[in-house]
Amino acid sequence: MKCKCGGQTYVTTTMKHESGGVLRRRKCFTCAVRFSTLESMLEVAKPVKPPKPIYTPVEAAKVKAEKVAARRKAEDIQAKRRDRVSMYYIEDDDFDRDKWGL
């Protein structure tokens, strides 16, 4: 391991640390600075397998088609409501827009 000055270091003392790692006391050959290092193991996460599909491709297409049909039906209902509402729209100068929040 290298020191901050760029010189090589050597280990003077090695002991176990309470965290489970290894505590090493080092000294630089060049500038004689002493410092400690703590070496510990990193846990590497295992790769996660993607889940198996719930539906077969045929079933997935069927579910998608059902969702599209339901969305279109909801859009049709909204369009009919808009048509009903626009039928009652009054285009009049005396119409109080503030009363209706328009």
C-alpha cells in the first residue's frame, strides 16, 4: 500500500477488529508516517432472477384486449356525458358564469 507521500509502506501490527475486519498498523519507508487501515469484506448482492410470467403470451394478449375494450367503453361513456352536458349549455349574455364556476 502507498503512503500519501507516494512511498511504499509496511505492516507493523495486525489484529482482528470488533467489526469482523482486520486492523493493520502501517509505517511508510520514505517519510516514517504511521497510520492504520481497516480491511473488511464487502457483501456482493446475488443477481435477482426475473419473475416468471404470470400469463402465457395468448393469455397476455387476451388481458390486454380486455383492458383496451374497457378503456374504450369508459371513453364512450365520457363522450356521451359530454354530449348531454353540452346540450344544456346556454349561450346567453344574462347567464351567470360565476354562479356555475365557469
